[in-house]
Amino acid sequence: MSKKYKPAAAVIVLILLVAVIGIVTHVVMKRIPTRQTMDLSEYYGELADGEAALILGDEKLETRALIVGEKVYLPLDVVNTYLNQRYYWDSANQQILYATPSELTSTAAASEAGDQVWLKDGTVYLNLSFVQQYTDMDAYILQNPYRVDIQYQFDNVKTVKVKKNTYVRYQGGIKSPVLTTVQKGTELRLVEELDNWDKVSTDDGFIGYVEKSKVGDPADAVFERNFAGEQYTYLTMDQPVNMVWHQVTSTDANAYFADATANMTGVNVISPTWFYIADTSGNISNIASADYVSQAHEKGLKVWGLIDNFTQDVSTTETLSSTAARQNMISQLVQAALNVGMDGINVDFESLSEDVGIHFLEFLRELSIECHKNNLVLSVDNPVPEDFTSHYDRAEQGKVVDYVIIMGYDEHYVGSETGSVASLPWVEQGIVDTLDEVPAARVINAVPFYTRLWRTTGGNVTSEAIGMDQAQQVISENNVETYWDKTTSQNYGSYDIDNSSYQIWLEDSQSIAEKVKLVSKYGLAGVSAWKLGFENSGIWQVISENLN
């Protein structure tokens, strides 16, 4: 090689060497975990003076706690959403109500920090110690930055144990910034398992990721809790509930009890429709009868008087959102029950809007206290669960009332398309969904003694509710051939008259038997029926045979 090419070759070799070093360095650096720590003001967000970040379980909230001296205050909506929904804000009286199983307590709000309840700039805050008084939870108060980490889930929790000192990172990946270090032996709550990383939460307020290789296998966590909250006890019957509603519309109608129940057998609870909300002050209409109760008791029946909210010009929301109105209603109801010797109260508040949900639940809590003081069974009627009725909160109902009743009917109704009032699959799904929230032993499934006769004329659909005997009369008079529809588990018939088409899904001994069998299948408390007078004489034996 000539001398003039030697420098050029050296340059090329040097360039190649630098490139190789660069590539190697890049590859190596990609494999070296970063030790860069994350700016915690970025992680938690900027905090104003007196604010603290809030971590609830495995969720980092945007909402802030407040810290004044050594006192910590939690926003009421956070407490209600995550920790304990029974702290009820009575805005009219500027106080927090809390219903235990045995009493209703009240705590006035203060305009400055220092007390249990602080009303600051229109937002209600609860002292952490006040929340801990009624709530099973662990709270960790940490600094730099100020944060409050609250653990409140102690069932079905899995943990992983750190095998060697390691990092909790902001995201899964060795280049993700470090949130905190964890020492060998530390127990971390497992949030989610990924392929090579575990999402975890720590007791000092971090939710992040650790390498799977640095922790052990997930294990079921066992927490020793010493929180001793009050427990609800329930007034329940020793035998299956066999109940029927009795629509009574006047004081004089009470006199027909003997006639209405003459052929009735097997029933052990009757619920007359004696009460309704008369005005937004909580006054009630009352047609209860001591003589009716006496006759019922002679027949071996318990009497659960029903109260409804069907008066159209009386706002249920306005009534139940007033503590004075709730207390007035409860006082009148319980006194009426005692006056005539009733055994229980049945609440039938229907078509509840979402905004009344929290007030409805508070009403049930407060009514439960007074019912149980006076040995009165409390039951509540609910529509079959749907997404748009989640605010009925059957889980909370099931904790404070004795029986939750599913109204297993009105699958199709006035104004809907044609169809069954209560097809078996629909009824069964309603039971299954209810049992996700309420113990089976205190769930009653209600069946219809009525069906709908559907009429379609020129595309216009109308219907009327008719009882069992009337339905059979329609079938007979129009020579309708019916057949057992396996889809609905009902006898179905149709016919045409005068340019109109008629359809009917019958409620009869066969369909009712299938519905009542669901009680034993799911271990329910019993059955109820709407309503007395719509049945045929043989249906009582069908219910008794399939209930027992």
C-alpha cells in the first residue's frame, strides 16, 4: 500500500471503531436500568398550602385532602364513594347524619377547622378520626410531599413479597423513572399482573410497577382486623315467606277481608296497601284497620302494611331529601303500625329518579332503626335490576332492611312492545342479578297473578291487565288454541277479530309453578304475589307445593 493511502485507511478504521463503540454503548445503555427518580410534584400534581394528595387503595385521586395542624380532613364525596356511604349531608340543617343499626346520630358542621365536620367554601369535609370511628380502614399520613394513603379493602386481596431490594417504577420498563425503593421482605399489594411486571401499591402512597423477577408469586393476603362496628340483626321468618299484596283503596274496603281471603291457603303474610305519601312534609294517608289485623292474625297471617309514593303531585325527591319530612313520615308510619298491631312495613316507592337515590337509602336506614326498636319487619320492593336502577343500591338496602323483594313482573308494560309480563328467563336473570348484591336468605321473589291482553290494530299497540280467571275466559270465548312456549315458560295464544290481532302470554298454574321453583333453586326467602283477587282458586296449592 502506498503511503498516501495509509492516513485514509486509518480514518476509516477509526470511524468504524467509533461506530461500533456507539452501537455497543447504545445496546448496553438500553439494558441498564435507570435510577432517575420521578419528580413527585409531577406524580401527585402541584399541592397548594394545606393540601395533601389522596390515594385510596390502588387509585391516585385528583381530589385533595386538607391538613390543618395534626388534623386531616377528607372530602365527603370521597368518603361516600370509596369508604362509607352512610355519612349523610343534611344541607337544610348543616349537619352530618349517621345511621347506625340502633340510632341516628347528628354532627353539626363548623365554618372553621377543628371539629368533626368542616364546611369550607361550600364543600363538606370530615375529620379523618370521625371517618375512622365508623369505618374499617388504615390511614397513613406522609410528608414530602404531604399525602394521605388509605387502605380500605381487606377481602380478596393478593400481595407479592419483595425478594431483593428493588425499585417501584412509574410505568413498566427499566427506563421508567423510579417512584420509590422497596426493601427485601416488603409486602406489596398486587393490583395487576403483566407479563414481566406487576402493578403494585405501597403503604406510603405509590402505585407503580416492579419487575416480576424481583418479587415472589402472588399470595392471598390475610389481614387481622380489630375494627368493631355495629352489626345489623334481622327480623326474619322461620319458614319460607308466602306473601300476597292486597290492594285496599278505602277504609270501607277493609271490611271485605274475610271475603277476599276465603279461599286463600298457604299464605303467611298479607300486605294491605294502607299508606301513601300525602304531601312533601312527610304526612301520610292512613286507612289501617285494627279489625283487619285481628282477623288476619286469627288466620295465622302476619300483616305488613304497604306505603307507596304513587301520588303524582307529591315529589318523592322533595319529600325524602328533607330530614324533617322523613322523620315525620317514619313517626306516623310506626305509630300507625303500633296502633293497629301490624307486624311489619312494606315500602313500595317506585320510579325513583337518580337524584333521590341517596335520600331513599337514608330513609330506609332511619326507618330500619325505628322498625327494629318496635319489632316491626321492614321489607322493600324493587324493580328487576337494570343499569338505570343502580341508584336503588340493593346492596345497601340488603344491609339495613329485613327483606328485599324483587318485583318480577312488568317485563312488558303499557306503552311497550307486545310480550310477556314475566318470562321465566327474565325473572331468573333478575334473581341472579339481585343475588350479586343481597344474601339469598333475605330475598323474596314476587310473581304476577295478572297477564296482559295485547291488541294490535293498524300498527297501534294497546294492552290491558287482566286476572287469571278473566284470561281463561278470553281464551274460552274466542276459541283460542294455546301452546306451551318454551322460551317464556308460559302458555301463549293469539287470535284475530275485527281487523285487530290479539296476543296473550298466560300466567297460570304452569307458569307460576316454574317461577316459584326458583325460590328453592336459589335458596330465596320466599315468594310474594301481586295481587289478591287476580288469582284463580287453584293457584294457592300450586304455590304451596312448589314453595315447600
